[in-house]
Amino acid sequence: MSDKPHVIINYPWYQPALDRMAEICTPHVLSEAENPDAVLAEFGPKAKAICTPGLCDVALMDACPEAKLISSFGVGYDGVDIAAATARGIKVTNTPDVLNDCVADLALGLVLATRRRIVEADIYTRQGRWVSEGNFPYVHKVHSSKVGIVGLGRIGMEIAARCAAFKMEIAYHKRTKRDDVPYTFYADLVEMARDCEILIVITPGGAETNNLVNAGVINALGPDGLLVNVARGSVVDMDALIPALKEGRLGAAGLDVFPDEPNVPEALLGMTENVVLTPHVASASHDTRMAMGMVVYDNVVAHLAGKPLLTPVN
Ligand code: A2R
């Protein structure tokens, strides 16, 4: 066993980035251990940091009493108990900014895929239906649509830039108005949904945004409306979304995130005409996952050296 500081990792993330971690610490990946409890019991008390792709509960913190850093892989930290960490004097870091472009790319990808029905059109072509049935049905356009962005933060701004390139009319909803953007602000989300054709959700998860996109918002978006969620599954009320899609009260949905990942509601799996699903891959490009991993790495390096953290959230 090397004498490099011990670090507990509860789940692995991008392997090349994990390989870099191993250069500066002795990592113990619990989910890959034959007996995770035994590994945690042996190395938890010696660990100087916990690294996680966004999930850390009190039990893990208490099993690692010397670990005064939770370095989280991902911008969202709704799966980390921040209050408990703060109460224990543990600093938490995340990986903001480096994933903005990638997440925004996928958001627009889902807009294009759903509005232009690209996935379905691909299958239609492969199945020879162009020959047997003739032309593919008409679709809704993407360019010059009215889009509402729910959460205009770091990622939301990149989504807006891409929407502008598509000549869209851009509105946004958040709790506080921004003074630095030319986009239309809506304090009322239902009102914005009523005025938009496309709604893209990119707020944090957690209690404050739980079911923010509820039946009222979904009904306001309406039968020709498209909902795209690249935030957290918890932000959209699935019990409102699924019946609305089934009954045609909402036109379409493009979803990268779900409340109980990796499980996706059965009802959505059967909806191929108006729903496009991706398995939480918004930031999952080689470059972005490496960049995220290096933010985790840099925070651990800073922590071990007693230097200021790069991206503290508490
Ligand atoms: O509400 P504000 O003014 O704090 O604006 C933030 C907005 N937001 C909300 N909007 C409506 N209702 C809420 N309860 C609410 N809470 C927050 O979401 C801000 O405009 C935006 C979040 O922006 P950032 O903090 O810069 O986060 P970033 O990096 O864009 O990532 C957003 C989320 C992550 O937390 C992950 O869950 C997901 O994207 O990947």
C-alpha cells in the first residue's frame, strides 16, 4: 500500500480522470470493492477526502471523520447533504463551468431531435417505410421558435446563446431577474410556459425546485409545446408529465434526467412518437468528463496542500 493520502470514492466516474487521481492519492472505490463495508471500516478513518459523483450522505461522512473535503464530480450537488457537511466542518466542491457547453449542446440536441422527430425519422428510413408509406409526416420547426429557459445560470446562458443562433425568441424564468441579458424575464413560470413553444429546464435539483414544472406549467405549454429537461429528474412532476403526454395535452418531451435513475418510467419507454430519451449523458463527452475530473483532482490537491479550494459550495 502506498503512503499517498487515502481517499474514499463511493462510485467511479470517468476512468482516465480516476487514473490521474491515483497519482496523488490512494483511492478506495467502494462500489468496486468485494466488501465495501470492510474497505470503508479500514480506510474511512484514515481518509483525507471523499470523492463522489454527486452522492454523499451522513453515514459516509461519519465513516470518514478525518475527511474534511467532499470533492464532487458534477455541477449539481443535491445528492450531497450540505447542511450535514457544513455542521461537521467539511468543505464541499463541485465542477461548475467546464460542462456548460456540453450540457447546452445536448439540450439543443434534444430540441432538434424532438421537434424534427429525428430518431423516429431515422427508424422510418431504415425500416423502408419511406418506400412503402411515402413521405414522413410534417414536424414543428426549431428556428424562430419561442423558447423559455427555466434557470438562466451558467448552463442556461449557453443554452440561450445556442437558441439565439437558431433565431429563437428567448425568455427565461428564475427567482431573480438578470440585468445583463436582452431576454424577456418572467417571474411567473406558468405565464412563460403559456407564451412559449419550447421550455428548457436547467435549474439545480433539490427541495427548492422539486416538481417546479408541475401540471399547471405543463398544461400551459400545451399540445404543441415541447419540454426539455437537462437539469434533474426531480424538477419535473412525472405524475403530471406522463398523462399530459399520453393525452396530448403536452406535445413532446426530450428528457436526459429522471427521478429514479437509471430507471425510466415504463410509460415513457413506450412513447416513441413524441418523446426522446437519453440516459443522463448531457456532460458525458470525453473532453468534458476529463475536465470535470480534473476539477475534482485540483480541489483534492488544494485541500491536501492546505490551499484555498477552487470551487467551494459551502
Ligand atoms: O433563481 P435564481 O435567481 O437563483 O437563478 C438560478 C435558477 N434557480 C431557480 N429558478 C427558479 N426557481 C428556483 N427555485 C430556482 N433555483 C435556482 O437556476 C440560476 O439561474 C439557475 C442555476 O444556475 P447555476 O447555479 O449557474 O447552475 P448551472 O451551473 O447552470 O447548473 C444548473 C444545474 C445543476 O445544478 C445540475 O442540477 C444540472 O444543471 O446539471
